[in-house]
Amino acid sequence: MHVMKTQLWLLPILFLCSLCSVAFWIYISNNNVNPYRPSKILQKASDTQSCKECKDSVFIAKALENYSNRWEKHEANFKKFRLSLRDKCHAVSKAVVTQNNTPMGSNVIYDGERRKPLQVTQALFNILAKEQPFGNATWESCAVVGNGGILTHSSCGEEINSAQFVIRCNLPPLDNRFEKDVGNKTNLVTANPSILHEKYSGLMERRRPFVESLRPYGQALMLLPAFSYGHNTPVSLRAFYTLEDFGSNGPLPVFLNPDYLRRLSKFWRERGLKPVRLSTGLIMASLALELCANVHLYGFWPFSKHPDDSRQITNHYYDDRQSKKNVHSMPTEFEHLLKLHKLGVVRIHLEDCQPTHSCHLFLGS
């Protein structure tokens, strides 16, 4: 009985509290008052995003200030840089693992895992290239095609196809959707083992889809970084054997030399570039500078805004998947390439292409 009286006595107080609460929220609503401070986490995320955008904007402005599409080759600067690169890296004799530079019984030292050498057995020696695939030839013109979204609607396909030697990175799609912008000619294409795992189940299941996907590259060289890390070797060997088993009409697989990668990494470190690993694009641009008289770079733009009108662009011309920023330093690499552009050593293409220019593009202008 006593408990019931106590509960009855509390009812008016509870009712009064409810009225006060309703009044408070009506006041908040009518006066547009925020009853709590913004989340520190949300505020920090917003600040981080705006900071990144600000940093990118500053870099883009700096890049465009130093960039000119009225480019002319500086022969003396080109020869000086090329001589330095050849002296330190020797791409012609060392870029690809061959029977000459990697004899049977020797050890292959992984450039990413130096404590785990791989001995060259008879079976491995037999599948190595007998000689360097590049020979002693120097191509008059090379186009190194990155996969940047800047190529979308660029109409650069005709120009790219007009190069004597075309290098592409990481098995990019070349079907009819993209041909106008990126062309379809390929003399060398790289194949990252991560792509073999993601798209083709590491070649542990059906292998024909992998072989059929390589048709757009014809009989181009397919460069595999089989000896960068130990886990790259098995899947790279499976790619080699798959192409061997399915006939000889597809690309010719060869292995990127870890000794060359070490030399190249040291070369760029001495010039102030110190990423965890060099990107495929920079490796291929460096290779082209040793092999080609005129080097043109397409799809090398590491930002999400187009340099012409700041419109949003995707990370790749075929998708918006992001790169591993803790491994590669694309903006810093681009800054170094931009210096070479300014010196007249390489030609970076950031503008859309005009079909009428294809006749004289690769004559050093």
C-alpha cells in the first residue's frame, strides 16, 4: 500500500519532466541550435580530406607551372641522362633473366627478399631466355602507356599506335571501348603476379580464360617479376607453363631481373627518390630511356583531377581502383619524371591528342 502511494506521488514529477524535455527540444528546433559538439573523429576525417585536397592542389599547380605541351627534345640532356642510366643499370644485358647472365647452379637473389636466394636448377635454367630479347637495337620511338584515368576521352590511341615500340603495364584492357584513347599495339606488356591471383585464381583452376585474355597483346613480350619476392615465383612459373602448354601464338613470357631492379632502385635513390618500391610505370619508363631514341609517356598523371579543367577522373582509364600508397609514391615519381620532361629528356603527354599530329609526333617534338 505504501509503495503504491509513493508511485502515485512520482507521477506528477515524471509528467513535469516530460513537458520540460519537449519544451527544450522545441526550443532547439526553432532556434537551430546544435545541442552537441561535432564528433572529433568526423572533424578529423574532414580535416584530413581537406588537407589532402589542398596538398594535391598545390602539387598540381606546381606541376602545371613547370609543364609545357610545346616540348622540344634537348639532345645533350637526353644523352647525358641515358649514359648515366646505362652506366648504372645496363638494361640491354641485365633487364631480363637469361641463361647468359644467370647460369645454372647460380643463385637468384630476390630484390624484395635478399635473405632467401633461389638456386637455378636445370628445370629453371631451361625456361630462361637464351639471350636478351632486346638485342642491341635502339628503337627510334617508344610509347610507354600508363593506365591513368587521364587517358579517358584523350583520343591518343592513334598516336600511341604510331610509335615503333609500345610498352604497357599490368595487362590493361585494350578492347573496343578503349582503343580510341589507348590504342591496341603492344610490343611489351608487364604482368603483375597480384593480377594473376585476383583475376585468374593464381592459375590454380581453369587456365584457358587467362590465355584468351592475352590475345589483344599478340606476340608481345610479357615481362613477369618472378623474382621480386618468393611468393611471386610459383604463380609466374605457372603463367610461363600455361602459355607454353596452350601454344605459341600468344605473348612470349620472360622474367624481370632482380639485379636490374636493385640497380635501378639505387639509381633513383641517388636522385632523391626513395619509395618502398618503384612503380611499374617508372621501371618501364627507365627501360625505355635505355632502349629508345625518343620516349613518350601517356597515362602518367597521379591525381583525381584533370590538369586541363580540374574535372574528376578515375584512377585508371578502365576502373577507379586505388593504388597501394604505402608501397608506391606516384606523385613523387611523377615529379622526377616532370623534371626530365622540362629538361627535354622525355615527353609527358597531359593534353588530349589530335589525330593530325600522329605523322610527326615521334620525330623529337
